[in-house]
Amino acid sequence: MGYKKHDKYDEHITNDLLSRYADIIDLIGEDKHREGIAKTPERAAKAIQYLTQGYHQDASQILKSALFKENYSEMVVVKDIELYSLCEHHLLPFFGKAHVAYIPNGYVVGLSKIPRVIDVFARRLQVQERMTHEILHAIEDTLKPLGVAVVIEASHMCMMMRGVQKQNSSTTTSAFTGEFRNIETRTEFLSLITANLK
């Protein structure tokens, strides 16, 4: 028995994308019928749908699905969350880590929901600056915490593979609300995400 993977994709969208990818391959001078390329348009059509699935997901609903009343008002930090996204300018990947903290105000959220919220916004055509704020506002608007902090560190293939071609560069963005605008709280957060606690 052979292996068959079952992915669920909209057949009409997949076929439309497949046709366009085949045209792109043809236009760049490659033989779209060559053995190694023949199935690439279909694979690419499914890949781009997977990589942009965040357009069809609701960060607020994800957070609300695991919201618990809890009398806890200290900082909650989830750090080193892997993220992978596509630059909206060149459709090239950027990838790195996100660090998120919030100070509860009567409610806490299931810890796995924070990475899921990051994926909602990462799985879109993005710029790192906007994504940082989108993550922050989704948490702030849904949890109504005393404060939220988001820091993202990422490497951008549009800088590494083309253009300036600086392979060792990385970009850091940050956003803070509420208690995290207080320098002492912000400093505590930044020290926690840089600490190697084992």
C-alpha cells in the first residue's frame, strides 16, 4: 500500500492557482512539463493556501475559546515562539521568534492560544511591524489585561537572498501597552525574554 496524504483545499482555488503557477514557471524559462517540475504548480498552489490560512482565522475567537477567570495579576510570559511568514513586498519568507507577555486583569488564557494567535497573523502576507501590533491588539482587545508586550526578532529572506544580500542581519520590533509602558515593568519583561532560565 502506498502513502497518500489527504489535505483539504478548495478545489476551484487550487486549480486556479495551479494554472497561474504553471504560467509563472513557463515565463521564467523552465519546462513546466519536466519530471521534477510537473507537479510543482499543484504543490505551490496548496503551499500558498497553507501559508496564508491566517486570512480565514479569527484571533479573538481562538483566545475566547480558552479564557478562564483567575485571580492572578502577575506577568505571564510566553517566549521563543517560532514564527514563519511571507513578506508582502516580494512574497519571500521571513522567520524568527516572538515573545509575548500580558498582565491578567481577572482572566488568563490557555498558554497554547498565544502561539496560535501569532500564527493567525504570521500566516498572511505581512510586514513585521504591522504583525507586531496586530498580535498586541488581538490580546489587548480580547483579554482586557493590565498590559501587553510583544517583541519579534526575525530574519528576512528579501534582505538575505536578494537586494542588499546581508545574511547576518535581523530585525527586532516591539510594542507595549498599559503597565508595560512603565519602564520597570518593561525592563522586567525584557530581562525575562533574554534570560536563559533552566
